[in-house]
Amino acid sequence: MNSKTKKLKNNDKNSDVSTDESNIQKFFAGKTVFLTGSTGFLGQCIVEKLLRGCPDLNKLYMLVRPKRGMSVSERLKKFFNLEIFDLLREN
């Protein structure tokens, strides 16, 4: 874990996060999302944000294909072990 992540976690401002639903949370509540390109940089950010920030999301489907000699299941395992998902794994 890098220092930016530690600073973010220990930031007192984050402890006062509003419990009101944002417009994004309201929009995605009960929705099903199909995402292509999810293993790319922006896809990783979107997947993490949806999983962390939209607890009422119904389902998230990701289109992932085998690549560079790795099967889909191997790619997904590697994908969800990325540092960006550390906060999700802690909770």
C-alpha cells in the first residue's frame, strides 16, 4: 500500500462522509450494468467505484476474454487481486 492510499484512509475528512445517497447511487440502485473493457485502466476504476460506491447495484456483468495465454478465470483472479480493490477486500 502506498503513502497516498494510507493518507487517504487516515484523512479525518473521510470519517465525516455524508450518509445521504448521491445522484449516482440513486441512478444505479436496482440497475444491472454490462461493462466492456473492464480490465483496462478506466474499467478498473469504474468497477471499483461501482462496487464500493453503489451498494444497491443489482448486478455487474463484465465482458472478459482470454488474452496472452491466460484464461478468463485467471484474468479475473488477477484483476480482483489488484491494489485498487484493497479497500473492498478489507470490508
